[in-house]
Amino acid sequence: MKLRFLGGVGTVTGSKHLLSDEDHRLLVDCGMYQGVKNLRRRNWAHFPVEPKTLNAVVLTHAHIDHSGYLPALVKQGFRGKIFCTKATHDLCKVLLPDAGYLQEEDAKYAFRKGFSKHDHPEPLFTQKDAHEALKQFESVHYHERFEPVKGFEVTFTPAGHILGSSCVHVHHKSSDRTVVFSGDVGRQNDVIMRAPEPIQKADVLVCESTYGDRLHPEINPEAVLAEVISQTANRGGIVLMPAFAVGRAQMLLYLLHRLMAEGCIPRLPVFLNSPMAIRATEIFLRHQKEHKLDQAQCEMIDANTEYVRTVEESIELNSKRFPCVIVSASGMASGGRVLHHLKTLLPNPRNSIVFAGFQAPGTRGDALVNGAERVKIHGEYWPVKAEVHNINALSAHGDYQEILDWLGQGQLNPSQVYISHGEPLASDVMRKHIYERFGWATEVPELFDEVEI
């Protein structure tokens, strides 16, 4: 069995790993690149292997940097099945068509405004392409062994990152070797998600390193959030929270309503302005067994959130001048309705922009949290006068200490560890941490490297 790194190395996006033997090919994750332009351009390159030669795809979770390239893969000729957990399947039904819609709209907007270098900008894929890809999905329960490709047995275990997220265990029967892909690893004490399940066995481990060189700050994130919201409301401002539609949006809604119920912040209108996040929230509320919130807490979120569904309602929301909280996608301010809110709210010092997690280099979120005085949105530069905060302690990723502790909870003794899904420094520091803690042989692969398993 061979493993080839087709994406998600040297960066936190574009995750793609290819397992193969002489007769079969299994792709683990099929994500889009996000962030700086040089990375986004990779989405337009021809896929590194011929898509029609792939037998199946297995997903760790639904986030676009792990699933978002699937419609393009199908468009290019992939005809195999796509396997994932039930919750991941439900979320992809929302995320993939929405991603196609956003790309279509961005292409139209670029054409109308004339800020694309192309005469007729085209989307990477469309809503129709996404729906075609969804026809090839098949959902599997956690801990259920299945064989997506002959000779490759796969099992999902909970990863605690978002709803449906999993570690992917692949056992190659002819070589009797097992490789485990961590996917994105959640927190040990997340606000809403259960802790990741320890891994008991792996001959080879592919481990993420988003926070490989950092620890989450030892602060009370709820107290910080309460202070920011209260101060902003007191000066008559609006709080905008760019949030990933899956996971962070639901966590933020829960915290906001709980803080209000406990009297920690004033009771303010809370708007969720993202069709994708609204549908993801509905899915989250249905899958109660996979997270910590009980029925009453789920009902609190649903009853006290104003869902902004239509474009007209979104435009009207931009005219609000009273204190309120707007939660809108995307989490790194890379696209979607949040961009229109930023254009309205950034120039006013009364307002606050609150990010809640990792901001990939090159994204607007990264520029904002690092003190940019202006940011480019839809071809124009907008001044940054609003307060900008990043509460990293609300991240859905475990930091390096949490991942080390998680790895130590099982019975692992892999012969080799490969570090993926991190910026170069973070991945290399994670490599050192794992070697120093466990003594396991650990490497950071380069893009397109191929290794024997």
C-alpha cells in the first residue's frame, strides 16, 4: 500500500490523501484550497491523478477544506462512491450546493463589477455539479466496518471537531497494515462537542497540526466575549461575528443566548445571516446524540435566534443602527454575506468584529486580526475603524498539547507519523513535539510525496 499527499501539506486547506495498491485507489478527503491567491489557484489545476481512476472517496468531515472539491472531481469524471458519517452526509447536502451557489454568485459579481482578469469569469463548479456529486454519497455509522474499495477496510471513530467529524481508520488486508487519518481533532473540553475518541491502533498515523506551534490562551473565552459584547452595546455599536457555518456558528449562538439568560450581557437581537449556517443549525439540533446540548438548550437556540434567509432580509439587516449581534459566514471572511456586513460595519469605531478561531494566512480574517488598516472587499479597499478581536480559545481545533494528550490516551505505537494540515512552522513544531513526547518516527511530507505504508 502506498500513500501520496495530494493536498493539505504546507497549509491548512486542500486536504487530499491518496491510498493505493497495484489495483485500487482510495482518496481520503477532497478539500478545496482557501487563503492566499497562490493556494486558491491550485483549485483550478487539473487533479493530480486522473479522477476516473479513483475507486472511492472517504471523508473525515464536511468542512469545505476537506470536502469542497468533490463536485469538481465528479465534474472531471470521478464515478465512485463517497463514504462518510450520517451527519457529514447531511451537512454536505447543505455545504456543497451552497459552495457552488457562492462561486456562481462571485463569478457574476466579478463580471458585473469588472474586477476579474477574465472576460467571462466562471465558477469552479455550480450548484448543479454539487447535486450530481451528492448522488454518489453513502453514509456509514461510527465504528461500522465497511469496504469502500476491495481490500481496504475502513472504520470511522468520533474526532470531536464538528458534527459528524471522524478519524478514518484504513486497514489494507493484503499487507495487514493500518493507517489512521486524524482529520481535524477537536478539543478535550469543547463547549458543545464531545471529546475525540482515543485511537487504539495504527501502523501509520497522519496527524493534523493546525495549532502545532501554539497553545490556546488560558483565558475564560466566555468572559472575554461578554466584555466585548457589553462594551460594544454600551457605545451603541453592532457586533459582527464571522463564523464557520458548521460548528462555530452553533457554538456562538449557544454562548450568546446562555450569557443573556445568565445576565452576563444585555438582551440583544441575535441574527444568523447565512442560509448555509441556518440549515447547518437545523441539522445540529436534530443530531442531539452527537453533541453535549440537551433538548432545552437546543430549543433556547432555536427560539431566540432570528434567521435571515433571503437576500432582501440580508440587505435590510445592513441598515440596522441599534445594538445587536450578527453571526454570518464565512469564518475567515473569505466570502458570503459577511463581506457585505464588513463593508458596512468596518468603517465605524462603535462596532466590533469578533473572530472565533484560526485565520489562515492570506485571508481577510488573518489581515484583520493582525491589525490591517484597510482590507480589500469586492475590488475596493475599506478602512478598518471597528474594534477587531480574535478569541482563539473558542477554536474547534485542539492545540498541540490537547492533541498530544489525546494521542497518549490510546494504545498507539505507530512505526511512522506524518504531519499534515498545518502551516510549515506549525507542522514542523508538531513533528518535534510528537517525537519528544513519544519517540515515534515523525516526518512532515512535501506536496505530492509518495511513501510506502
